[in-house]
Amino acid sequence: MGHLLVSMVTTKSINPMEFLSIMLLELERLRKVGEVHLNPRNLKTTPLLIRDWRDFLSLDEKTYGVYARTIYNPSERFLVAGKRDVSVGKRLTELYQELLENPTYFCGEENYHCQLQVGEFNGLPFANGWPGSGVALVGEAPGRGGCGKTGICFYRDASGMLLRNVLFALGVNPDFVYITNVVKCNPPQNRLRGVPEGALELLAEELEILKPKATFAIGKTAERALTELGFETVYLHHPAWYVRKGVREPNEEILKEYSGIKGVFGEWTL
């Protein structure tokens, strides 16, 4: 796909301004097809027909690419639709660079080493989304088969794709909200054994930069972390909780619970 991916080694030799620019994804670079947006750089081949978001989320990664069902990839993480987005995106990119320079402090040593084993991209998971959406979704940590593997939050694994289906069903494009995690690295056995102090510091600075209208805690770990940091938050059951109950598609219960996101995001779309 020809992405310029950034590793912990190469970031130190890349010009700082170049590093900042490659993490930003300009809205004009996307292709709108019906009600969804595609990133041409994420596609191995162009889909012949996409009627709606269901077709979009059904794209086969073997045919179209691992990142075909999102506009993001490890080198394009923050959507830019205006001047403020550029400023905020650059500050978030600088924060991501801090993570790369001291990952054991911000993630915890065992989480960081586990992430190195699971990740199939250069760099580390951090966050992705549109800084101007007013909505921040905060999960626990990258899942082994999802964000831990791809670097994109709530993507590819069962819980991530359920979340994306739910948001689309509510009329919110999941790529147009901001999504992050309390801890940025995938923990051993996919189970977080406490939150490192550095992870809380990083999250606090991230949200101070972002200044969302509303912050949603996806799961109890996120709720505890955000409460400890003094941020007002709305608690939502983690999609994995629904998956364990056998839910694979949006049902009335999860749509009702997550409808508050739609209320904050509003009717306006890019």
C-alpha cells in the first residue's frame, strides 16, 4: 500500500515537521461513496459496489486490505477538517512521539513487550479519529486481534466491529469520533493488570489537548481511570460485554445505551 510507517527507531531520524504531517489525514484526500468515506491508500483494489456502511464494514481484508474498513492506518491517525484540527492533530502527534520515546513508562514494561510481539505495524497503538468531533471514546487497552495488531482503536476484532456497527446504525460514522485507550499497549493474555501511572499521565494530557464536549468511558477500567483523573464521563458497557452475551449485531439494548454518543455528535456529518 506504500504507507510511510513510523517506527520507534525511524522517528528519531525523521524531520519533526515531516513526522507531524504524515500523521494527519486531510479530509480532501478521502473519497466519499454514498454515506461512507474511503481512504484510497488503504485499499489494495477499489470495491466495485458500496451501497451503504454495511457493505463498507463487510469488505474482505484479504481482497481489499487490512485497513479497508476504516479511513485510518498507522501513519494517518488524525482527521483534519479545519485549522483547529491541524493544531490539535500536531499536538497529539507530538504526544504520540513522547510515547514512542518512553514506552515502558507510559505503557508498563510487560504491556510494552507484549505489544511488540502482537503488533503487525511499525510504531505503537495510540489513538485515531477526528479531533473536532466533540466526542472522545476511551477504552481500556488495545485488543490482541484488533488495535494491538493493527494500531487502530476498536477495529477488526469482534468487540471493535460491534462498536463500529452500533455507531453506524445510530447515524454516526465511527471514523468521525475520537477513539483512544487508557493504556496504549496490548497487555499479556489480553488482560490488564493495573494501570501504570504513566498511562494516566498520558491520557490526562491527551484529553487536555483534545478538549472534547463529552467523554465516554467504554468499560469499567476506563471509567475508573477517567474518574481518578477528574474528568466527567459517561459510562458505557464495553462491546466485549455484549459479545460475551452472544451479541454480534446492534440490538435494541446496545443501541439505547450508546445513543448518547449520537446526542453529542448531532446530525452534522462531514
